[in-house]
Amino acid sequence: MTAMLEAAEVARRPRRPRSAPPAWLVVALACAGQFLVVLDVSVVNVALPSMRADLGMSESGLQWVVNAYSIAFAGFMLLGGRAGDLYGRKRMFLVGLGLFTAASLAGGLAQGDAQLLIARAVQGLGAAVLAPATLTIVTSAVPEGAARARAIATWTAVGAGGGAAGGFVGGLLVDTLSWRWVLLINVPVGALVLLGSLLWLTESRSGDGRRLDLPGALLVTGGLAVLAYGISQTEAEGWTAAATLLPLAAGLALVGSFLLVESRTAAPLMPLGLLRVRAVASANAAMFLSGSAMFSMWFFMTLYAQNVLGYSPLAAGAALIPTSLAIVVGSKLAPLFMRRLGARWVAVLGTTVAVAGFAWQSTMTAGGVYVTAIMCPGILMMLGAGLAVTPLASLATSGAAPGEAGLVSGLVNTSRTMGGSLGLAVLSTLAAARTGGVASPEALTEGYALAFRVGTGLLLCGVALMLAWLPRKVSAN
């Protein structure tokens, strides 16, 4: 009887609340999600010829294997960020990762080009919901100060590493297995991260019960998607073709309508007052301008290695490993420098280092040697990128109220992605115009070198913008 009474007393005792998971575990899960998102921006590039041969795709259809992902990713980013604020960061992380993983499976098993393109678009949608949640989860799990700066640096390094590893991972999978595995590899990794997130992430939100601004969401998503489509047309059609000008004009009109709606609605998707916060506006402008040059680096370096120097896809990916490590090193060094110099000066320093790398790379020749033609300038470019992105992300998020954290995270990713899309379209058009349709190594080298010279100029403009506009005294959080 005594044993029964003791058992009943134990049953009546309230359960202890589950202790919060350690911050490092939360950061690791968020970074794993960000790695998958960024990896899939670039991993399919080396698999495109195999996809075309297996599925019988046209040249224009092949282009949309990349564009379907990037357009959906950029177009839905703000919606994903706001949804995390309103409905819960963990919930949106799980929804985005689930969509991304399921679409990866569908794309890897695709039996036709239409199925593959739809899967890539759904991947981009999942990534747009997932990516803002990753940064918000990181900043919510770690208190302000040096610890948060280190956590953001880790998030930056992992994301940058995903983009940098895309070429090597894609080449390895295509050479050893098949093109399908550049998508199928996401399935077991995504399932593991989903399981860990269900077990260890805790929910947070700051929406105050407000509803999602659907009119604003549709307008900005449509505007950014149509703009991204117009940008993607420039390489094939040119800047003066109707196929380019019409979607660009329509996209601008939709974005203008979005701004008008946001100025009048009671619960806007993006409060326009946020853009009056100097840290948010200036950091995002700098991220857009820097991304327009730095995102293009991987594209042109891979083409130069394969089309001019004769590297295989796997060899080209391996050649960029030192460059991949450089951006990780830069991201990890950034918090140390931020404590001594401040976020503004570290962003300027990093961009200046990248300028030196871009200027060196613009001297490339058709008979270049690996160490001086790829490795050393690549290390400078990506070391600088790693140093610059961490303080810019810190500045942008430091200017946001808790209820706007997901939105600002989405805005950071949108600025970087849209800057990269626009920059790649412009630089590709310039490079193609310089070659004049000639595919010789010498002509291709001239086109690629021009792209890096223009990229150097864009980054110099970025340095000037940072010096003039970034706030001088903001804590490195």
C-alpha cells in the first residue's frame, strides 16, 4: 500500500520543464539548414550537361534548372521572413526544410524536364521560407555581444562554405554516381536535420497576433520574381529586347505598388519605417552591391578553369578548395576584428581585400598557372568576402526590433541574392559581348577578365558606400 501511495504521489508531481538545448546545438541545426539552402544555388551547375543528355532538355530549359530555384528563392524571401515572425521561427524552419527535402527527392527522381523544373521551383520556395528562419534562430539563441558575433560568423561561414562547396560536391557526385545525386543527397541530410530540429529547437515568435499581409506579400513576391525573370533574360536576349524590358518594367511596377500598399496598410509586411533605420538600410545596400560582384566570382572562375585551362568538373571544384577555405577563415576572423575595429571598418577592410583579389584576377591569361591564375587571387577575393559579410549581417540585424527580426533576416538574404542575380546577368552580358561569339581560349579569357574588372569597380563603389553610410557606432552583436 505504501508503495502504491508513493507511486501516486510521484504521478501527481508536475513534470519539470524540458531544459533549453545548448546554444551550440541550436546554432548547428540552423547552420545545417543554411548550408543546404546555399549549396543548392551552385551544386547543379556542373550537372547541367548530364541532365540535358538524360532528359533531352533544350538549351533554354536547361537555363531554367538554375533560374527556377533562384527566382523562387529571391521572390518569396520577405514572405518567409515575416511568416517566421508571425507563426513561429521553428515552425517555418520545419515547413521550409520539409518542402526543400521533398522537392529534392522529386527532382532527383524526375523523368522529364517539366517535373524537374517544378521541383526546383518548390525547392526555391522551401529555401525562401527556411533561410530567414536560420539567421533569426541563431540571433535568438545567443545573447547580444561577442558570442552573437561569433554565432553569426559561423552562420556566415557555413553558408559561404555551402556556396563554395557546390562545384566540388556536384562534380564529385556527377563523376562517381549520377546527376540525380546532386539533388538526392539533400534527402538524408534534410531528414536528419528535420529530426534534430523537432527534438531540440524551441519555438519563438514576435508577431503580436497580427495577420500576414497577403496583398503586400503577393505584390512583393510577384515583383521580385518578375524582376528576377527579366534579369535572367538579359544574357540570352540582351538588355534592349522586349523579352527583357517588359518583365523588368512589370516587376518595377509591382514593387512600386507594394510600396504604396505598405504605406497605407495597418499591419504591413515590411514597415517602411524600417528602411529609415540607418543600420538596416545601409547594410542591405552594401550587401546588394557587394553581392553583385562576389556571387559572380564562382561562376566565372569555374568557367575559366574548365573552358580555358581544360580542367574537368571535379578538378575545377578541387581547384577552388583553398578559396572555399578562405571565406570560412575570413568569416571566423571577422568577430575578432570587429571587437577591435568596429563592424563598419571590418566591412570596409574585407571589401578592400576582395578588391585586390578581383583586380589580380582581371589580369588572367589563357596560359595561366594555377597558383597565380586561380588560387592566390581566389583566396584574396573570398577572404575579403568572409570578412565583409559578417559585420554587414550584424549591422543589419542590430537595427531591428525583436518583432522584425525574421523580416530583416529575409531582407539580408534577399539583398544578397538579388544583387548576385543582377550582377551575374550584367557581367555575363559584358563577357559575352567582349568575346563576340568566339569560343577560343583567348577570346573567352578576355571576356572573363572584363567581368572581373567591372567587378572590381562595383566593389570600389561598395567601399565608398560603406564609408559614407554605414553607422560608425553600432555594437558588434
